[in-house]
Amino acid sequence: MNLMQRIQKAADYINDKIDMKPEIGIILGTGLGSLAEQIENPTIIEYSDIPEFPVSTVVGHAGRLLVGKLEGKNVIAMQGRFHYYEGYPMQDVTLPVRVMKLLGIKLLVVSNACGGLNPSFKAGDIMIITDHLNMLGNNPLIGPNLEEFGPRFPDMSNVYDKDMVAHMEATANKLDIKVQKGVYCAISGPNYLSKAELGMLIAIGSDTVGMSTVPETIVAKHCGLKVAGISCITDMAIPNPNMIPPSHEEIVKVAEGVKPRFVALVKEFVKEVQL
């Protein structure tokens, strides 16, 4: 079975379970899955039940799909994502994005928990992603191009849609939620970086670092989707003698504290966004 057939098989299964066409896809990162609880009358589908879908193996990722209404819009939300470091091929990590495209979405909202590299940031901040660095050592578009979705050489110069960035910032201002803006760098993980590696990322212009988001964003852009990205900064990763090594447990804990602002921001963004 080729990749297109796998994507279609998964999409057909989900289509048979739902009675609406989603217009917005949402990927919920570590500790941020509670937004899914705001979806009205959701159809809930376990990843393990969807043909050809990977299964999330990381703490803080519930591993299920929810389809329903959020602030009057038809949404499909991934409560947990897949990571390259889990051992999945890039085509599997990003397969759900292509499935959501077939189901009808026009906008993908991606979120993550990440480490802060910009000294003006602090743990607990929310950052609107304006651009990214792919330091994964791989790319989900490597291999035969899926012409059904997009061109062989897609442009990534405006991958995080400028209008969506502006709308997200205006929404945050309206709600009196302080936000940062900046560049997200994706590394493969699963280890946290050395001080020399963190220094390198700062030197090349990254404001945050994490282990996700960029593959899904690349594929979404290839599919012709608009993308909006939000990072929840759960720890500061600036290399110095007093640097405290991060732990996954602490990251999940800080993400929990960010949740009320994150949920309010995404709900209002979804409510007001024009597609």
C-alpha cells in the first residue's frame, strides 16, 4: 500500500465516523490537550482505532482525535501528536495532517511546549511562531512527491501565515494576554541539548527549541493550508553555569499552568478567524 492509499484509508475511516466537515485542524502539544475538553458534542476516535495511524507514546499526549464544534467552527483536534524521536518515519509523523486536509480543513493550528532561548522570555510565556528552523536532519517531503497535495518544491518563506500571526497577536491583545513572537527550532531529540548546541541555536537566530511542530507545518504548507503556531515556553534553555537541567515532568507541570491562557487565546482566535 503506497502513502496516498494509506492517507485515503485513514481519512475514509474517520469520515464514516463523523457527520460534519472540519474547517480547522488543531494539534495539541505536551500538556495542552485540555483544549479538547472545550469541543462541543465531540466524536472521539482513538488513534489506535484509525487504520494506518501511528499511536502516541509520550506522557502528556492522550492519543485521540476529537471532531466537533469550537466557538461555532467545525474543528478536528489531535489530543497528542507523533514525534520523530519515537521512531516513526517522517511520513507517519505527518500523516494526520494530510488526512485532515482530505477531510476538509483550511487552517492548521499547531502548538507545542518548548524551551526558551531568548533572554527576554521566561518560563510560562506564550510565543506566537513567526518562522522556524528545521534542525531535525530530515524532511517529511523527502521521497516521491504527492502531486495530489502540492508541488515538488514548495515555498516556505511565509510558512506561518502573516495574517494568522497578526490575528493571533490582536486576539491576545484583546484578551490582555501577554505574548512573545519569534522563531521555533525543531531538533530530533529525545535528549535535551548540550550547552554548546544551545549556544549554536541562539547564534543562528532561534528564540525557542523543541522536538515537534516543524514536520507538520512543512506538510501543511505543502498541502496549501494556512498555518498558525503557538509555543508554550516551559523552561529556559539559555546555557550558563547556573543552568538547571529540564525534566519532562517539570515541563508538563509548567504547561499545565499556561493552560488557562492558552485555551482562552485559541478559543477566541478560532471564534474570530476568517477562513
